[in-house]
Amino acid sequence: MKAVLRTFGTYIYLMSYFEETSPEMDRYLETHASQEPEILRRLRKETYRKTTQPHMISGYQQGRLLSIISKMTAPRNILEIGTFTGYATLCLAEGLPADGKITTLDINEELAYLPQKYFAESIYAPQIDFRLMDAIEFLKTTNEIFDLVFIDADKENYVEYYRLIQKKIKSGSVLMFDNVLWYGNVLEEHSKQKSTMVIRELNDLAANDPNFENLILPLRDGLNLMRRR
């Protein structure tokens, strides 16, 4: 019985810890952060109107974080795996120098019209290379080296992305994986869900890889922020 109570207590704790912040707190956080550009505000609203999983968008707070990281690193070559509706793409593009570019990959052909619409309207349009292409295939064939990489795609391939990206970044490059807390499921040591097991493996690899320094930021569903030594 005690074991059952401990398990139930842990469950309640996890549900409480990883639940969404209150609307009041979200409003407070957003009103005390830099304003998102108007094009992003419209894209965010259209994402919620026209997609079945709008929670997949990076959103206001994470978007401002991606923008700041991009501006701090001033990357000439960015790679994004998992475009969705293009919100994070446009946030990352804010830090590009005039001769920089961002390559963003997705395989959802039905939704491609939405990011394409906003990319074309954006001042960063000439710097955005949007490809409907499998990311593993891309990483195996490209010769490009990237300064900043943001991965927010199919979780079951996270470890494979991590391994393939090693030769595509250099010292000082920044690598980010989204959703690495996976709604608290990473605390389930004996989970049989493949996505959970892969994310746990990724986090273990990142923490023990001498080639990287890293920190998991508990923003939304967790962002593993890494820097190549």
C-alpha cells in the first residue's frame, strides 16, 4: 500500500509540476518580455485557427528566447529541423547577419502553405531555405557546417539527429533540442514508450558528452541548450 501511495503521490507531483502555467502568469511573463513582431503575432493566431495541434508552435516566450540566443551568437548558418508553421524559424532568423541564412526542414506537405505564406511576407524571405525533406537524409548528404541548430521534430529520432549533427557543427556552435522533459515522462525510468526512452537517452548523452556543455532549461516542455566545446 505504501508503494502505491508513493507512486500516486509522485504522479500528482508530476501533474502539478509540469502542468501549463496559469493564464494570469502567462500574461505576466509575456507583458514583461520584449514584444513579438507583428508578423509573429498574426502567425501565432492563424496557427491556432487552422491547425489541429497548435500547441506544437514555439510560442511567445520560447520564441523570444530563440531570438535572443540567435542575436547573441550572430550565426551565419542556422539549421532548424521541424518547421511546423514557421514561428521558430522567423524568431531564429532575427539574429542572422545580412549574409546569413537559415535552412528549415519539414515533411508535412499539407501544412507547408502556412510557413511559406509568412516566410514570403517576412523581411527574412531571401535568407530562408524551406525544404520539404527528411532530416536524416539531409544530414547524411549535406556538407554544410552550422553555427546554430534547433531541433523540434519527431522525438523518436532525437538520438539519431544528435549523432548525425556532430560532424555538421564546429567549436562554439549552439545546439538546441525542444521537448526534452516530455511532460515529465523523462522521470519514468522504466517507461516503455519509445519517444520517452529516446529523449532520456538524448539527455544522458548530452550530459556526459565531453564535446559539449549543456543545460536543460525548464521553459514550457524543456529545452536542452548545448554548446560545442
